[in-house]
Amino acid sequence: MKDILAQLESRRDTARQGGGPRRIDAQHAKGKLTARERIDLLLDEGSFEEFDMFVAHRCTDFDMQEDRPAGDGVVTGWGTVNGRMVYVFSQDFTVMGGSVSETHAAKICKIMDMAIQNGAPVIGMNDSGGARIQEGVASLAAYGEVFQRNIMASGVVPQISLIMGPCAGGAVYSPAMTDFIFMVKDSSYMFVTGPDVVKTVTNEMVTAEDLGGAATHTKKSGVVDGAFENDVEALAETRRLIDFLPLNNREKAPVRPFFDDPARVDKSLDTLIPDNPNQPYDMKELIAKIADEGDFFEIQAAYAANIITGFIRLEGQSVGVVANQPMVLAGCLDIDSSRKAARFVRFCDAFEIPILTLVDVPGFMPGTSQEHSGVIKHGAKLLFAYGEATVPKVTVITRKAYGGAYVVMASKHLRGDFNYAWPTAEIAVMGAKGAVEILYRSELGDKDKIAARVRDYEDRFANPFVTAEKGFIDEVIMPSSTRRRICRAFASLRTKKLANPWKKHDNIPL
């Protein structure tokens, strides 16, 4: 009996060593943690339960049977984050470069199947050189099995991908189908084809960092939701994000203790909007002053910054925020911001997270570049996302809400539950100058007359009262009372029930 127990401990020790001390040291030299160190930091202390520690690959080509490390390059299992269950897999770059084999993928598929069955999030830590070439098409088939589970889990349990090393070729498509992707600066990259292939095919000279580094994907492509300085920060922020999310689509997000008065009045908001309607202000100031303790977890902060997305809490409950940002492009909607916000709205709706929309939008971005790139279809994504969402929706118009952009931003016409406006709100088909030039074209030669017409139009429409008279705005509220009104609105909507007509699935304008 003692012999077999000693053998078990010996095998466990070997498995925990991964690729051995030399490769672990090489991993640390790159500023990267090992697969097991990452799991230890992500999960509550002592909560990790490992699966398949002794699984080894079955390949015999290219003398692979001579090297069969325990675990086959990925650590899988479950544990807790702040006491709530999550499933995890962490690729081990010290074992064959974390390359994906048939058995490596089978380990990942097993915990994904369990996550779907038991209703808990999946967090994947990606650090892999890609498909294991020695296994040929078997490794590609293995990727396909993982992809299928990503698809089945979508909208059922939250999926979070942490890119903590290389992620190239087919490997990028699994993270791409998950709900949130985070990268680590300077030590991770994502691309379908690497710099060498790019050079061969297109003759472009590009580094891995420029092609698919954290800066590229957070600022230019929008593929990634956030980038962090190192593994430790990425794992700490992932723990923070998980706290805002439900375990699955049949549960509510957790309610956390809060120490902020829901009826708190903030007089500084009464002067947030500048007297000059063309002068910007920072919408993040409003978000911070509404949120419990000013806590805001922003998603995709560096991409399409003309719209803000992220999570706050109100009375301890998670709320998704979508807000125009007048500091960037005057808060106009364009292709990138529409896609960014639409995906966020659909995530919130899938997981029953209420949505708060803060509106200051002068319209859609004009220009041939936008039109030729399909702003019509992309803008329709946001319109569609808001219209199909059945979660509680509260909207506050702070200043401009012009044209189609007014309708798109969670208006009453898209089943908004509570639609508030500040007294500074301007809700109209277009700005006064443009409207007057169309309505009084015959008077354009008379500057004084046109100026008087503009003033008249502003007096009539540069306020929320015409819209309120029609019932499209539920109430014009004092800016300083915004937190109290929003908290009460969401509290009244906690028992909301709304269902869309039966369908297999919708056909969102992708």
C-alpha cells in the first residue's frame, strides 16, 4: 500500500513540474508565469480541483511515443472565484510549447462540457505554439471539437479568454468566440497568419507585436477587450470581472454589499453640461458619480472610444453601461462604436444584466469612408441589439439626441422601460443650423433672418419638452438626482418579464 501511495505522489510531483525546471526558468525569464501559477492566482486559495493530471498523448509518429509528458501541455479543472464555481484550463508552454494534440483538446472539451452541464463560467488561459504538427489532421480535428463547444456554450455560460503567450493560426478562433478576451502587453500576440507568412505572400515586413500584439488588438482591430501589464494584473482583473457576471444564463449576477446611498444627490452634475453646446465633457465623470462607490469596469476602453461600455453596480446589482463619449468624435456613432456597443448589449441581454444607456449623440458619422464600409449595416446591429433585448433598459439623455441616432440609443420606441432626459437635452431630427437651411432655403441670403430662425428652432426643439409632451420621454429630471432616479427605476424592474416571439434564432445584420 505504501509503495502505491509513494508512486502516486511521485507521479503527481512529476506532472506538476511540467516541462521541468529549465523550461520553467525560461518561462519566468520572459516575465510569464507557469500554467499552474496562473491557476493559483486566479482561483481562491486551495479551491482548485484538477482533472486529467496523468493524461498523455497517443501519437506514435515521428518517435513521439518516446516523449509522453503527464498532462499533455494543459492543466484543467475547476475551483472558485470569491466562492463561486468556475472551470479553468491553462495551457503549459513548458510542455511541447503548449501545442494542441488530440488529447490536449479532449481535456479542454471535458471541462467545457461540464461547465455547460453544471452552469458555470469557463476561463481559458492561452499560451500555445499552435497545433502539434506531428499529429497532423488529428490536432486540427481537436481544435474543431473545442470550437464546437465554444459555440454551444455561447449565451449559456460566460466564457473568458486570457491570451498570455502566443496564439496563432486556428487557435485564435476559440478565443474569438468567447465573451471577453484579455491580453498581456509585450508577452502575448494573436494572428491568423504570422509575420513570416505575411512576408512570403504579401511582401510586407511586420513584427509579431505590430501584426497581433496587445496594442494592435485593443486599439485597431477591436478583437481584444483589454490589455494588462503582466500576468498578475490580468488575473486580478479577471477575478474582478467575474464578480459582475452570473454563473450562467438562468441565474442572476451576484448582489454584492454596497456602502453608497441609493438616494445620493450630486450637485456637481447640475453643472456637468457646458453652456456651449459644442463643448465636450467627460461622460465617464457621470458614470462614476452614478455607480456604487464610483466603481466602473470598462470594456474595450482603447477601441472606438466615442462610445463607452462596461459594468457598474447599483444597490449592489450588476448593470451594463453604454454611453456616448462627447470627448471623442463629439460622441458620433460610427461603424466601430456600433459594433462594440451592439456586442456588449447582446452579452448583457443573454445573461440578464440590466442596461443603462447614457445618451449624448449628434448623429452617425458622415463621409464616404463610413458609407462605403457599410455604416448602414453596422449601425443596424446596435439598433437590432437594443430592440431585441428583453432585460430592464433605462435611458438618460443628457444633451444631444439627433436623428436616427436618437432612436438607436435605447429610445422608448425600442422598448425602453424608463426614458429620462436632463433639462439640457436636445432631441430633434437634426441640429438647428442644418434644419433651418432646409426649412428656409429661400431665406439663406438674409443672415439676420436665418439667425433669427435658428434661435427660434433652438427655443422650440433644443430642449426635452416637445418629446416629453408626446410621451417619448417619461420624465425630465434634475441631473443631480440621476443616481436616485436610476436606482429606483431598476429596482422597479427587478420582476420584469418580457418575451420575444418564438424563433429558432434571429438574423441580426452581421
